[in-house]
Amino acid sequence: MRKKEKDSPKRARGDFRLYMRALSPRGPLEEANVETWQVVGRGTLLVALGACALQYYFLHVCAQILSLPAVVVFT
């Protein structure tokens, strides 16, 4: 492989190979933007799951409170 000279407009073969590799088609899941959106999607699903769990818990607690027998608190 020939080295690139500082003042020469010619490029080494390695530069051309790197350029051609950069232009070659890649899979859609190899893009950094796709990976970022996948992480964001997972985070959103986890937050939604947590919100659903809290909602179920508080609904269960409210149902238990409402099903308590009538007790006279103030006598």
C-alpha cells in the first residue's frame, strides 16, 4: 500500500477502499439513529408498563377500601 504524500493530490489505495466501504449498503439495523430509537422505544414501553402497574395497584387498593364493611368511626 502506497503512503499518501502531503503535497500530492493522489490518494492511496487504502483511502479508496475506505471510501467504497463507506458507500456500500448496510443493514437497516446498523445505523446509529435506529439504535437510538430502539433504546427510546424500550424506555417508553418500560415507563408505560410501570404506569399500568401503579394504576392497577391503586385501583386494587381503592376496591379493597370500598369493600370494607361499614364501620362507624365517629361514635
